[in-house]
Amino acid sequence: MLQATAAFINCTGGTNSDNPTEMTRSDVDEVIRTLVTNDAYTIADNIEGEDKFGTAPVRDAYFAMGSTQLIGDLENVQGFIAKAQYPSPMHALRPEWGSISNVRFLLSSIGSQTTAASLNGATVFNVFCTGLEAFCCVEQDGYSANFIYRPPIYDSPLALNASVGYKFAEVPRITNDAWVINLRCTLSV
Amino acid sequence: MSTPLHGQISGTYVSDGTARVIPLRFDPDYFALFNQTNFNGVETPGETKRAWWFRSLDPESGFTVKNTDGMATDESDFVTTGGFRLINTITDVLEAAQIGTSVTAAAPAVAADAGHTFIPGDNVRVFSTTGMLQIAGMDFTITATDPGVDYTLGFLDSSTFAAPATAISARRIPFDPRDFAPKNRFITAISNAVNAVIQLSVTHGYNVGEIITLRCTPAFGMSEVNNLQGEIQSIDTVANTVTVDINTTSFTAFSFPTSAVAGSGVTFPQTIPVGDFDVLSGAIDNQAFIGLRLGVDVVGANNDVVHWVATKGLFGID
């Protein structure tokens, strides 16, 4: 849903001679600037610094959802703080990889990608940077989904064939398109 | 949605002479059509009277029976282009790239590609447009073709570009990208007018009364429209434009950047849908589908009445 309907910004600060380029600090800053200017609230509170070696305070942050393929490029962005460097890691989410400025990155193996969408025909990775209540999932009719399995004894005259079906009664929708931005990037190599 | 092991669907359509997609409730194993209007035809060249498709066939193939040119006798013809193609918007991926040699700097832009297999209505993603990087990475609807010679990007006016492209790669998108609607779209032109006219690169699907927000960076000139929201007053399905209640008369003229500027990285101008379709169907209208595309060799001539049947059953290959 976000890939189909959200506004996007191409990363342009990189050096891989593609459009969009790989992600850089200037691109993240542009997204943050845009969300803040649009009065989007951050989702996560700040994590205060503690006197632990190798850690750093984490700002209150928007969430960015992307692909695991971005591992590596993310860590090369100026100002990246890995989850292990958080003062209190219990505040980090399981899929979280780290933070850059006011954005905390959540990565998934099924993160959004668009095939052959760059200037050079490379895969473009869609990183959805979202503020509080930017989108939602509405469950209709009092339930979200229903998986229906009928064993053979109930589904066919000679008890030979089963049937499966599913019903979805939920829909994701953007509630404020100014509070969610698709930051599109390619990989550095 | 459910997936039956056995099923049959039949229907009728009136052809407009162009390829058409028939959405089905299952992925079929067999499909047949019968052209009622042309069943006794004696056309020259011969028109398809009957056609069949099996799951085991290559895409665009099909068994056809046509009348012999100008005669009432029939002849069989197994076609490998213009036939049937199975579509599943959930699982289908972009097709292989087709490499062309140029794109004109004209209105509309025409891409030269000997041996291309695109047909009008196809959506393609273009890239590696050497010398015309302004459009590299954008999606376009093809509006006309000269089979095996060139195809027209009908919703792109590249006449103001400094130079034509000396290469192009294009991959057919087997479905209108993404399943949720209304969708965001790339902008190819915005007029300076009391009610701005916006042209979009892919068949937009918007309706009168819907609201869109515009995004446009300074690289494309009319950055004043960035984040402006407007209601669609009218649509033009031929030019693929929407007219919105945004006054752009005093704004900087919209224009594509140079190829060099685009190559260093730009964000394409876009329309962002705000809210739902005007009848709130977007929230409940799952636009994903499974179906069959009927190519020009089987779909029938303009105004032909065609009956079809699709079946699904146990399928195996020895």
C-alpha cells in the first residue's frame, strides 16, 4: 500500500552514478526536514545517554522500514548508531538495525523493492519513513482475516478433495500522506 | 477469495479490436473463445473464428482457426505472437528488458526497437536512456506501435529535450503496478493555467472529484506546486491528463532537467492520491487479479461479439 500511494524522494547524495543513488546523510536529513516541516510527530522517544563505553544517546525518532539488503550501506551513512550501541538496548525493537539522526531503521527480508526502477535499471529499495499515525490498518466487520479449510469428508461427494479459502476484512490506508515518505535508494555496489 | 480445484467460467465480450484482459476467479488451465460475428466470415486477411489456449503453451501463443483469405474455407494456425498470456498480478514480475536504439525528442516521444513485442496499452519501465536520462527509471504507457520497428510513449512530450536518446531499455510491467488504488503517478507535464492540466506518464485511473497532492522539485521547474493539493475537475483519457483547481498561471514553467542534471540524481514529479476514490471503493476494491490477456491475433476485430470459456482442473505434464 505504501509503495503504491506514498510520496517518494530519491536519494541523490551518493556516488554510485545511478538515480536514485545509495543512501547518504544528506538524504536522511532531507526526509527528516520534510517530516518535521509537515508537523509529523516522532514515534519513538529519545534514549538518554548513560555512562557506558561505546554507547551514544538516541534521539526521538521516526521509524523507517526497509529491506535487509540495505545492511552495509546503512552503516556507512554518517552518524549511524548501531542497536548494540544504544545505552539501553531493551528500548530497541527486534527488527531494528540502528538509527541515523531522528530516524530508526527497521529491516525485513521482505522489505519493499521495485525492480529495474533506477536510471541504470537497478533495483530500487523503498524505505518508508513514517511519523506517528501516518497510516493505519482498519479491520472491518470485527475481524481481520479468516482462513477456511474444509477437509475432504466435508467438501466433496467422495471425500477425495479438500478446499481452502481465505477472506480478508482489513485494509491499510494512509491517514496523512504528509507524514510518510518513501525514501528510494539503490545499493552502493 | 478461494482457489477451486475444478471450476469453469464463461462470458461474452464485444471486441474493440485491441488486446484485452479478462479477469478470472482462478488461474485457468484451458481457455477457448468463439467469434460469433466472424464465424461465417470471408475476410481478407483471414479473421480468427476460434482459438484455444492451454496452460502448457508459451506466453502469447495459441491455437487458432481462421478463414482462408477471402474464402469461406478454414485453416489452422498456431500463433506465437498476439495470442494468450496468463496474468497474475500477485506473482508476475517484470519481463526481460527489450533493448532499443533511440528515443526521439518529439511530441510524443517514439522509441526505436527492431523486434520489440510491445502492444498499445502495455506499461513499460524504461532505463538506460543514454542522452535522455530525464526519463530513466520512469514508467510509461505505450499508446501506439509499429510492430518490430518502434513504439510510442504517447504521454511524453520530449520535444524540448536537448537531444534524442541513443539507447533505451524497456521492461514490460505485466500489470498496472501495485494493487492498491488510487495510485501515485509520475508527472510529465503541468500547464500554466487557472486550472492546471497535469499529464501523467501511465494511464492514471483517477476520477473527477478525487483529490491529489503534487510533488515537484526545483529540478523540474514548477516547484511552486510542491505539496499543493487540488480536486480533479475533469479528466482526458486520450491525453491522459487531469485538470485540477490549482492556479499555476504565475508559476515557473514545468520542464524536465537536462540529461546531465538528471544523471546526477533527481526526484521525479508525482501526484499523490489523498483519501479514497470518490465512491470509497479503493478501500474495498482489491485490484489484484488473475486473468488472461487476449492478444490482437485472437481477440477479434472491432465490434465482434466473442464468447469464451475458461476452465480449471487437474493438470500435469508427462
